[in-house]
Amino acid sequence: MAWESMGAHKLKMKNESRDNVQRAKNKNMEKKHKIIVNGDSHAQGCAVEIKLNLDEGFKVQGFVNPITGLSTITTSAKIDIHLSKQDVVVVWGGPKDVAKNETKNGTNCVQRFVKTNNHTTFILMDVPHRYDLEQTPCVNKEVEKYNRRIRKHIKVFENTEVIKVYLEEVSQNMVSI
């Protein structure tokens, strides 16, 4: 009888110890700053690159929705209600909206998204110039229009920053061997 009591006591202590370790792990996980990258195909691999350049104090997640507009990107984004001002959500999209002449719709989607999730910090990536097109196509004019519009409408939010994306021009006279 005494042996059974001692075994039950050891089991209870072991379970309590495991629970304490789990609570400590959960507490450490809560303290990590979170970075969520959500975007179209341009955002592919960004979360991995960010994670490689940060220390262990950050939890980085990436969600990529290729070939979609900002409406889909912002609607499908699952914003954690536990995010704080120290956490960051990166939104990278817009080329699809620009290509379909829907810059106003894309801007409105982003604006609504930032407004409804004002409990965290946002980084918005602007739409890069299209070097694969002619020198003065209407698409690049729409890109400029979208980027101006997004900067104008987002500057009222103190928790949001727009980052200009620079892509190098790739030579169109590439030789294959």
C-alpha cells in the first residue's frame, strides 16, 4: 500500500513538473515578437529570409497567395488578435490590381485592412516598376499611380510604413547556352 502511494506521489510530481515546463515554454513563446508576411508571389521566400536575419526573439510566418489581388490577400489574412504594436504584418501585393486597372479597389482593401487591425504595426511594400515591358507602357503609369495613392491614403495611420521596392532591370538580350 505504501509503495502504491509513493508511486502515485512520484507520478503526480512528474506531471506537475511537466506542466511547469510547458507553462514556461508558453510564456517564452508569448514574449516573442511576431512578424507575419502576407502577399502574392513577390512575397515568396521573404519569411525565410527575414527569419535568417533575426535572432531567436522573433517568430516569423509567411502566407503566399500567388496570382491574387489585394482583396484576396487582405481578406484571407488571419490577423492574430494577440498581436501588439511591437509585432509586424508585412503586406506585399498589388501587381494584379494594377494590371487590371483596379488600383482604387486595391488601395481601399489595404486601407480597410490596416484600419480594422490597428492594434499592430504594418509594412506595406509598393508595386515595383515593370522592366519587362516597353519604356512607357500604361502599366508602369498605373504602377506609379497606385504607389502614389497608397502612400497618400496610408500616411494617416501612425502604425504603417510603405517601403519602396527596387528591382534591378534584367537585360532583355540574354543569351542562352
